[in-house]
Amino acid sequence: MMYDYLIVGQGIAGSTLAYMLRKKGKRVFIIDKFSPNSSSQVAAGLVNPITGRRIVKSWMADVALPFAFRFYSDYKNEIGTEVFHKMDALEVTGTIHEFNEWTRRMDEQNLTNYFRDDAPNELYRGKIRDFIKLVRITSSGWMDIPLFVSGIRNIFESENCFRNELFEIGDLIVSEKEVTYNDIKAIKIIFCEGYKGPENKFWNFIPLIPAKGEIVVIRCNELPQDFILLSGMFIVPIGDHKFRCGATYEWKFENELPTESGKTKLLEMLNDVIKVDFEIIEHTSGVRPTVKDRRPVIGMHPEFSNVGIFNGLGTKGVSLAPYFANQFVEYLENGDSLISDVDVGRFKLKN
């Protein structure tokens, strides 16, 4: 059987792309070796329309977030599994100056549609560090990425279009009209390999920087469960008085595994924020695929027109994957253009 697409890697990028192509009626085969330390297995799945201490709107938020919310809602209706949980976030401001800076930036950048003025300040008094006011951010939430990824995997496994194995690039044969991988033939191959992308000989010119992150899950019976907390870290309620908390950033690391130093750092951060009893019940780590210019990498190889890439979503995978997977599908099937910010053509092939 000839497939339309062979997809290598089944994190949030590969899962979303494969699902959309399948909905278009395309024949898709996925190869992915499951790893408990992949970023899709351990990430918090956080969506936040406001970026960092600079208090600026996240890149593409106005178009990507509504698209993502519709996609996850449609997925729930079609598959019957809720994977995305809309939930307002609360930024903890410790001083009047800090709070005023938030309100000033809201007005300057026309961000008021991402905020509400009814933050539940008293609900958190005495339970978290001292604060002046909480800033309530809308269009936020979190996604159960492992549940989403496993759901996509189940679909393709049920159709015998999935293999849980390590992809060996040496076994791939690329010709003008097709690609062949052992007994699998496809018209095109798309690599969605996350931080290991540059190890692939086709994509070793992409300036992708692996960023290791560690997170913990805590149990805390006294902390409210209706809002995400942001205070130099994220504290995301995931149900049953459990919270996913993090994250650390490491640019130099020996392996994907969690470390005691990472756990100690997270505990120190938590003790700075939470003033009621809690216990750590899980400690995990993963490696994010980040690109030097902090933009995804999408498109086809400059020399091999049937070899593509969909990678580099970094910490914004939940927000960006649906919008750009859809744009990639339209590019692949209808010849639509990719926006220059994400087009792989912005990088030059190594000689």
C-alpha cells in the first residue's frame, strides 16, 4: 500500500498533523518510539496569552488561540475525550509598582480583552506569598498532552498505521516520486522529532536548541483548584487536589532524566509561593525543542521536495500546533503559502 504521508515522531506536533491529514482523507502512517521523558509526556500543557515579565501578548495569540480552542473542542466532540481545560490564570503581583506595571502594559498594548477585573484575591490570602493584587488572565488553560497523544495513537494503531519503534534514518530511501522505509512506501515523509531533529541528516542545518525542563506534581488540600497560579513559576490544578508545577530550564545537560538538583530548585520555588502544607508526589523531566529565533520550523527540504519538517514548537505547542498544522496541511495539499516566520526556508542549508 502506498501512503500519502509517513510521519516520524508523535508528540503534539506529529499527533496534530497526522490527525488533520487523516481528516482530509489522506493515508497516513506514523512511526514513533515511545519515551516517558519526551516533552509531550511531561509538559504542563499550559496556555497563556501573555508572555513573561515583559507583559506582552504571546506571538500569534489573536489567531492561534481561538483556532486551538475550536480544534480541541471539535476533537472532544468527535472522539469523546476532553483533553483541553479552559481555566483563567492568576498572576501574583507583590508590589503596587508591579501591579501598576501590569495595568499600564494592558492599556498600552490593547490587552484588556485578555483580562478580567474580578480576581479572587481573598480566596488566596494566607495560602500563597504576600501579594497586593492578583491579575486575572483569560484565554488560558491547560491540556492533558499525554491523553491527547495516546488518543491519536489509538486511532492509528486501530487502523494498523502505527509502529512503536525507533526510526533508523539509514533505512530511508528517498527518490523523486516516493520515499521508502523498509516495507513502508509513501509519497512524502514529515519529520516531527522534537529536540532530536538536528540529529537527522536532512535537518542538521536547523539551529534547534534542546532545553531540558523539570516539573513536579504536588498534592495540596488547601490550595484552590479553579485557577492557574503564576508567580515566577506555574502551578496548574489537574484535579483531585493535585497541581503540576514548574518549570526549570537547562541548556546543558547529560540526559533526559530528572535530577535531585532540579527537584531541590523546584521545592525552593514552591516554598516561596505556597504557604500551606503540600507534598511532592511526582517528579519528571523532558526536553523541549526550541529554535534560536523562537519560531516553529515548517516546510519541505530545499533539495528533497518530498521530505518535510514540523518542529520547534517549544513551550507553545498546545497554543500553536493546531493553527500551524492546519497551515501546513493547506500548504501540502493546496499549495498555500507558509508565513515567513515559520518557513524552514529562512535557514540556509549547510554545504
